[in-house]
Amino acid sequence: MNKKGLLIILSGPSGVGKGTVRKELMKDPSLHLFFSVSMTTRGIRPGEMDGREYYFVSKEEFQRNIDNGNLLEWAEFVGNRYGTPKDKVEQMREEGKNVLLEIETKGTAKVLAKCPDALSIFLMPPSLKDLENRIRGRKTEPEAVIEERLAKARAELPLASKYQHVVLNDTVERAASEIASIIKTALGE
């Protein structure tokens, strides 16, 4: 019988680099990580692939998952819905894999209410200016959406105190290394 895997939450404001840090963490086979792909109603961005970055679904399909109780958490952000499919997370944890969720702060609160044993990590930007530069540097969204993301980020930064760990994303490699150490400590290694 496998030991049940950890549920690890990686969160932080939009544009802080959660996806980049997650990809770096996934390179470490000793962590036995399984990335929980979220479901979203937003459109696919250049370079993204369905089932890899997100499961891109219709609003109707997303609603069916809500109605069927198959979302561990879900939230609406800038007109789109994002959620974590519960069935896949539980299956992977039962198989002994450490499931990594990359989610927004509102989703974190919902997951922690249902799974108080989850390991919560808040990724902090070096500064608000740095965060703004990252969001603008994507060149994927109109100004109104960028402003909405920045306003949301300013409101989310104080939530860092609600997490077990806060990690500064000054460089991807250093942040990922610190998170790997946190995970190994939680595993008792």
C-alpha cells in the first residue's frame, strides 16, 4: 500500500511566475510530483496545449463539473472560470504521488477548507514593479485586463500571511530550490 501523497498548493498573484517555477520543480524526479491540470473556460494562448496547461472547456461543461461536485475549488477571474478536477487529484494522491496545484489565492482558501493537510506555498514577487513588468511582458492581454490583474495582485499580496510558506521569486532556480526543500521537509526527508 502506497503512502498517500502530499497535496501541495503553489499560489500567488497573477504574473508572479507560478507556471515557470512549477515547470522547474517538475524537473526534479525525487519530488514525485504530479501537476494537477486545472480546467478553464478561457481561450487558449499561443504555445499552450489542451490537457497540458489547462483543460480548455466550454462554460456548459464547466458548469456540469460544478453541478456534479467534481471541482475541489473553482473561481471566476477576468470573466473566465478556473477549477481543479477533484477526481484526478484524489486518484494521484492515492497512488502516492505528490499533487501540485498551481492556483489563485481564492482557490487556495477553498482547498484548505476541504483539505487542511495541504502544504501551502505563496510565491512572492520581488516588487510590484517587477510584477507589472512580467504581466505586461506577456503581451497577451489588452490594457483593461492588465490593469485588472494588477489591481487583483495588489489585493492578494497581503494574503501571503495565510500560507505556511512564503517564497520570494527573485530567480526561478532559487525559488524552485527553496520549494523543493520545503516539500522534502514535509515528506520527512
